[in-house]
Amino acid sequence: PTSDMADFREVFAKAKHIAIITGAGVSAESGVPTFRGAGGFWRKWQAQELATPGAFARNPSRVWEFYHYRREVMLSKHPNPAHIAIAECERRLSKQGRSVVVITQNIDELHRKAGTKHLLEIHGSLFKTRCTNCGNVAANYRSPICPALAGKGAPDPETEDASIPVEDLPQCEEEGCNGLLRPHVVWFGETLDPDVLTEVEKELDICDLCLVVGTSSVVYPAAMFAPQVSARGVPVAEFNMEATPATDRFRFHFPGPCGTTLPPALARHQTEIIT
């Protein structure tokens, strides 16, 4: 792949349907902890030990402490120049009859905060809950999410589990339900929502330019999205700190922090018709 920005900008100027696939790297510059790799622990656990249906069934209090901590951290974080460049690009191009869709693996809602409208959150959101009883999905930005979790969730390995009784954990507010709520996120061992996947496939089928931003291209099925687009001859540009297992399949690779590389890539091209 090439790192020729002028070449990329020519392709970008002509694209009518741009798909932007984003991962944890786009949020890292906003100070969002990833819980991946070395040092990615909350207390004694890595995310993949807590973010599973089995962990929730065994210890819903501990899993809710973990997610409460993540929600509280996220409420203090802000979109960085990469999120803002993507939202600004979508807004500008929509006035030209061109479309931008963001397909994100992130659950932090920073794209939404930045103003992105056409957003497919394939792994769900920290700020949505789902009832384990009736299945109702609801947005929830309360801080704390329930009184029992106030002041809980400290990540320090010495912290004792709060061991909150199930009836004091977040409960469904649908009439007569009172089921235990869980975070509306896709956990390890769970499949993606088929409706969201159908939407993603539709967008990937029509895109004529694809950007892969801040994703390691190792989490499936998202890791397959861009290579599939590339395989049908559509240009793919990767913006990431380093090369990934998929880099060789793409036309462009721009190394470095997304907040630095993305804004000039998505800025207005001199050939754009501004109405």
C-alpha cells in the first residue's frame, strides 16, 4: 500500500458513498482505556473475563461494577480531532448528495457526541441497556446508573467486590417487568445483531471508498469488512498507528495517530462543489 496523500485525496474527491470502519484506536486519543493488551486490566481481570454472558450469570454485581466504571469514565471524555473530522466530513458531503456511514466497533458513543448521524454501532453502546427478561433496549445516561452503584467500580486491584444484591442492580422500567438489566453490548461469545449486520452489508456493497480507522483488524467479523470491499476492487485506506494483518490488502496506509492523519485526509478538496 502507498502513503501518498495526494493520490488518496483524488480518490476521496470522486467518492459518492464512503464507508468508515472505526475501532479502539480512534478513541485512544480521547483517553479511553481499551482493556486490551498489556496492562489492560480492571482490578484482577481483563475485559474478556468480564464481558461474557457466563461472567454476568455468575456475578452480575461485578460485571455491573466494571461497566459502571466504564460509563463514568466515558461521561468525562470528549471527541478528538479524528471523531470531529469524520462528523464534519459527513455533514459537508451530505450537502453535495454524497454519503458517509460510520461502522464502529466502539461502544463509547464518541462518534455520536461529535455529531455523526449515520452510525452503525456493531458492538452496541455503553449507554444502552437491555432487559434480560423482556428484551427491551433503552438509552440510559444516568450517573450513577442505579443508587447501589454510586461510588463503586474502582479499578484498583485491591478493591473488594461490592457484592450488590441482584434486586439493587439496574432494573427494567417497563410496566410490570422489573427484570435485571444488562449492558446492551455484544459480549465475547455472542453474535452481532443480524439487523445491524444486514445494514452494514448494504453499506459495504454500495461504498466506492472505504476507510479503516484505528482498528487492529483482528476482531471478527469486523476484520473481514474492509478486505471484502477491497476484494471487489474498491480502494481502502487504513489509518492506524502501525500495520495490521490486513494492511497488504489495501491501497493506502497512513501510519500515526488518527487525530493527526485523518483531518487533512477528510478536509474539503479543492474540486468539491460547495452549495
